[in-house]
Amino acid sequence: MNDHPYSFGRNGAVSTVETRNRVLRNTYWLLALSMIPTVLGAWVGVATGFSLFAATSPGMSMLAFFAIAFGFMFAIQKTKDSAIGVFVLLGFTFFMGLMLSRILSFVLGFSNGPSLIMLAFGGTGVIFASMATIATVSKRDFSGLGKWLFMGVIVLLLASVANVFLHLPALMLTVSVLAIAIFSAYMLFDVQRVVNGGETNYITATLAIYLDLYNVFVNLLALLGIFGGNRN
């Protein structure tokens, strides 16, 4: 399980209660800090009309995104035990903010675009608070979800790649709904790993939870834009 690409931020050994609390505290602080470059990147992207390799095909753009994103995650994994890892992580969140610009620009094209964005942000926050609370107070072990969630991510990736070429609205809606469910469950899984001492590095823990939040927000915003967007 720890060898798959989505295992970034999901490695570690069982630790003491004191270590667990410190890792969880530092993870939440770094997670909050990571929102700053994300928002900054999104603002720059919307203001400049950023589009990754816009002149190339959608398939090449997707490959470029995965290459850059996994390059960042590999660098984070290599630097996770030093202060450099924090800056690499923040650089990654800035890049991910840039990648939000396309969907943000689409939603801002609606007369109620700003309210939809705030609704998606608030909805993501509510989902995270709920999952984090369950992970912290529940006595149930959710570690068994890992392999099933990873399989779900693989299916989502394959469906997303297919829809780049197929352009099927029904498939896009299905992927968005499943993504919200899967990454919400991943929040539960990842937070509990820290709580139970399965993750002892706050940088990689932050990376894992950040990816969960990011994917829930993007897909929730996509659904809100499709069903709740009002054209001027």
C-alpha cells in the first residue's frame, strides 16, 4: 500500500501520545498556512488567465500537470525531514492554486459565482470538520479503508483521463460525486493515521490532507457551478 503514488503523506510508524499530539497540531497549523499560497496562486491564475500549456492538446496538458504535481510530491517526500520540506510544500500549494484558476474563472462567469465559491469553501470546511472530529473521537479503526480508497482513486483517474477525450457530461458528474465521497473518506483515513500514530511527519501528513481538501473543493465547486450557476 505504501508503494503506490497516492501514498505520499501516508507513511510512518506508531508513536507516543505526545508525538501524535505534536504532529497533529503542526499538521493543522501547516494546513492553515498552505491556504495562503493556494489563494495567492488562484488569484494570480485568474488575474493572468493562466492555463497550463493552453496551446497544446488537453491530453498533453494533463500529462504536464501530473508530471509537475508528482515532481513536487517526490521533492516533498525527499525533504520532509527538514525545513526545506515546508517551503517545497508551500510551493506545491501555490502551483495547485494556479491550477484552480480555470474552474474559478468558469464559476466567476456566473452572476452568483462568488457565492458559489464561498459555498464550496464552506461545504469543504464542514466536511473536513466532520471527518476530523469522527477520526479523533471514534474508537473505530478506519485503516482498512485504505486499499479500497486507493482503488477508488485509480478508477477516478482512469475515468477522468477518458473523459478528456469523450466529453461525456454524465461521466463528469459521476466522477465529481464519487470524488467528493472518496476524498471525504480519505480525510477520515488520513487524520486518524496521525491520531493513531501511523503518520509521524507533519509535512507529509499535511500534504495528504491538503490533497483531500483540494479534491473535495474542486469537485464540489464543479457540481455547484453546473447545477447552481446563474448566467448574467
